[in-house]
Amino acid sequence: MEWLTVVYLVYTFIALYILTLFVLIYLQNKDRMYEIPPIKKQYKLSIVIPCFNAEKVIGETIETLLKSNYPGLKQIIVSDDCSTDNSYKIAKMYEKRYPGKVKAVRTPKNTGRAAGAKNYGARFVRTELIGFTDDDSRPRNDAISNMIGFFNDSQVGGVTSRVLVQNRNNFLEKSQAIEYKIISFTRKLLGFVDSVYVTNGPLSIYRKKAFEECCGFSMTNWTEDIELTWHLVAKGYKIRMALSAKVYTIAPTTFKQWFRQRLRWNVGGLQTINAYKSAFFRCGMLGLFIIPFFVVSWALAIFGLLLITYRIVRMVLIKYLTASYSIEAQTAILSMSDLDLTPSILIFFGTALFILGFTYNLLALAYSKEQDFKKHNLFQILGYMILYLTAYPAILIISVFNYIKGKKTWN
Amino acid sequence: MLKSAKNVFWEALLVTATVFFFGIILGMAFENSRVDKINDYYTISEISMMDILALNDIMQMENISCENLVQANIDFADRIYEEAKLLEKYEAAGKISDDFKLAHKKYDLMRTFLWANSIKTFDKCKNGFNSVVYLYEYETEDLGQKATQNVWSKILGDLKEEVGGQVILIPIAVDSDLVSLNLMTRDFNISEYPVVIINNKHVITELSNAETLKAYLQE
């Protein structure tokens, strides 16, 4: 058997294993997907909104939180990171309008990181639970109350929500809308095996004691929310995902914005892997599944892209040389014998995996029906799977370069 | 939670291993059915080969017309040419089974046999036909050589279509490590591939177009 065939079969096995794992977790827990544990204790909660140059959106975010139906929400703290626009003034205006309920604070100097504003805002929190929401996120009015019940379990250190995309006009936005739904569905499944690997920025709530044990958000990590989650898991806390807690966010609208966001996410992911490499195969599910899952996904995506690139470049070169020579020899550039349609076992495996992956995505989307938005059509889903996802490994490779380059600078 | 979590990981591994195992078994069965098909063709071709060899021997004893012998050679060459094309397709798609390699080697041996036999036939029936032996490296990693071989195959295929009735086209992969084939290529002092040998006397290592070949055939 050729080494390339062995590589393909290993890929097939791992992909099949991950898909099977998710399907089995789903089958074993399908009745609990939208579980909302009853609130046994009315925890007091403060929500911190890190804010930077968000004058257009900050007011609406505060208004949205004020509409929350959770009676334990005591305070909304807008932590402004020295915005150069009117964000802080607007927050102060809300502070005056809702005394005691809204508080506006400002970092002594610009920290340049969301983590800086979050940590600064956290200093003013006096409640048992602390939540964070981005300055452009819109939690539904029942989102917080659907999350609180998970804290009945004293081992739970953090609860995260389901992020959905608000803007869905172009292909990129529509693809992200699909992606976010699939990610949420998958994260819920991972929650059943104690393997939620991130508590998202748009809305996550933590037990304040646990948050303080981890010294808040890391100031050196580009994805402070992933780092904090791993820190909590490493300390023995459980993380839960509330699929019924919906929060809408504005996804990047241009390729450039999207590219920069993903670069940040992935470089942050690498920083986190590096920071927690000693936890490999230790610290419960963090070392047994989360870190290996991350590392294997990265390695497979990068190696896969390099392999496919090598194959394509080789094929194009052969075709080019053949075509040049064919022209010179005055023979047909393309003949029927070039169109080899003989199927192989690898094609069967590949097709089976694509169908399984497609079915899984359909299942995830079926679980994320929204009343306010139109359903995704088949072309959007196929476009997401074939075009959007295919571009992703390239970002991973660029992220690795940036990480290595950046690491030297940070040191 | 951790205990049940571990269970589902093992369950998934078991299910995956089972599905994967049956997939591989199914794949092997699928490829083996193709190998069987090739082997069936080979058996029939082998009989034809023996028939031609017998014809050659009879010709030494009796006065048989060259026409019969030449036609038998051409028909046989055409048949195994088509079978070889099918074999190459199956071999390219064959990912698990190594049996295609063996079938390929058997066909290369048969074509070497045909080449040797065509030399004998050519000596007896000089004006009856043309023989075109195409020697190439099937497993080469050299992209330039691969491209050259692609074009040469097309040129020879076109030539065969154009003047099929008078030409015995024998493509042979030289990387099958056959003693008889190695001996024959050594006889022709061939060290680089691809190479076309026309009527067992012209060794062509540079092929610009089909016209060059036709010119040699008309000599």
C-alpha cells in the first residue's frame, strides 16, 4: 500500500471517529439539548461590557441587557478602554438614567485588549456571578435566566451561550451564520463530555470565586476567553453550554475583517496550547480530550492542506508540461483517456464522509431554527462546506507563521 | 460525568473501527473483483499467446502464409493493448490490493513475449507489417518524463488508430524488473526512457510529432 493511501486512510479514520463520537453523544443526550435547569438559587449577577469606540452600538447593548428577565441581574458595568469617541459619555448618560443599575468606568490608560477592559470592569463587581458581553452583542431577554440554573452544580465554574449571527446579507455573513450554529451545536455536545473549550465573548457567565482563582483574563493571550476556559477546567471546574441562551452578534462583513478575526482566534489558540502543553494527558478532560482534539485538528488541517497543495501543484505541472509538449507535437491536448472516472475505495470513503458531514451539519442547523430569520438553503450550506471551510486551513498556516513570528517579538 | 464521557469515547472508537474494517473489507472485495476480471482477460490472452507461439513453430516446419501469422500477431497485440489500458485504469484506482502490480508484471511479460515473437515474425515476413515497441517507465517520479510519456502515448495511440491494420503496437513498462525484458533492452543499448523502437531497427529517443514516426514506418 502506498504511503499516500495510508495517510488518506488515517485521515478517514480520524474524521469518521470524530463524527461518530458527536453522533453518539447526540443520541445519548438528545433529550437534554435544550435543557434549562430550574433556578434553585437567585444568584446575584453583574455583567461587564468591555467597550472601545462603540458609540454606535453601546447604547443598544445596555438597553438589551436592561430588558433581561433575570431578576438577579444587579448591575451592568460598562468598562471603557479609553475610547476616542463618545462611548464613555453615552455609558455615563445611562449611569445617570439608571442609577445603581448601570455603572460606567474607564481604564486609567488604554490597555489595547478586551481582556484589559474586562479585568478592569471585574474589579467593581460585588456579586457571586460575573458575566461578560461584547459591546456589539445582543443577548435575548431570557438568555441570562436560561443560563443561571447550571450554577446549581457547585462544580460549574462557567456557563456559555449560543452565539448567532445578526447580519446575513453577503456570502461571508451567511456562511458565518451557518458556522456559528454548527459550532454552538457541537459545543453543546462537547458539554455533555465536559469538554467545552471556550466560553464565548458575546455572553458568558462565571462564578466570581472561580474567575478570581484564575486571576481573571490573561493579558498576554489573544483569545482570553479560550485561555480562561482552559484555566477553569484545569482547576477542576466544569463548563456548561446553554443552547437555549441566545445572543446575537455582528459578524465580520468583509473578507479582511473576517481574516483578521480568524487570525486572532487561531494565534490565540496556539498561545493557549503552548501555555497548557504541560496539561497534555493530565488535568481531566482538558488533557485527555480538549488539548489533544485541538492539536490533532490543527495538525490534520495543516498537513492536509500541504498534502493537497503538493498534489495539485504536481498535477498542474504535469498538465502544463503535457499541454506544452502536445502543442509542439501537434497532438490533442485533452483526450477521452485523460478523463479517468474509475472510482477507487478512497473516493467511496471520501464521498461517505462528505455525506455524513453534510448530514451532521443539517442536523445541527435543524436544531437551530430561528423565527426571525429565513432558513438556510441548500446552496448556502454547500457553499459553506465547499468554499468557506476549504479556505480555513490556509488561515491556520498563516496563523502558525504569525505565532512563530510574534513569539519572538513577545519574548 | 467523566466516567460516562470515557464510555462514549470507547463506544465511538468501537463503532468507527467496525465501520472502517467493513469499509476496508468491502474495498478489498471491490478491488479483487477487478483483479479477477483482469485475470480472466489474461487467461484468454495467454491462450492466444500460446496459439501464436504454436503458429510460429508450425511455420518453421510447414509453408504457412505470412498473412495468417501477421494477422494473428496484430490481433493479439490489439487485444492486449486494450486490456492493458483497462488494467492501468484499475491499477491507478487500486489503493489497497497489491495484486494489480502482479497483473501488470504478467502483462509486461506477455508483451515482452510478443515483442520477441514479433522479431521472429518480422524476420520471416519482412514486408507484412510494422512493429512499434514503446518502452516507458510506469513508476517514474520525474514530472518531465511523465509529461513526455503522456504525449508519446497519445501520439502512438493516434498512429494506431490511423494505420492500425499494419502496425503492431507493443507498449511495455520497463520497471517490472523482468530478466527477459532487461536482456532485450540491453541488446538495443537502451538506457533512457521513453523510447520507441520501430521495426526492431530504429531506436527513437526524441519524438517531435506523429509524422516522424510515419516517416520511419514508410522506410
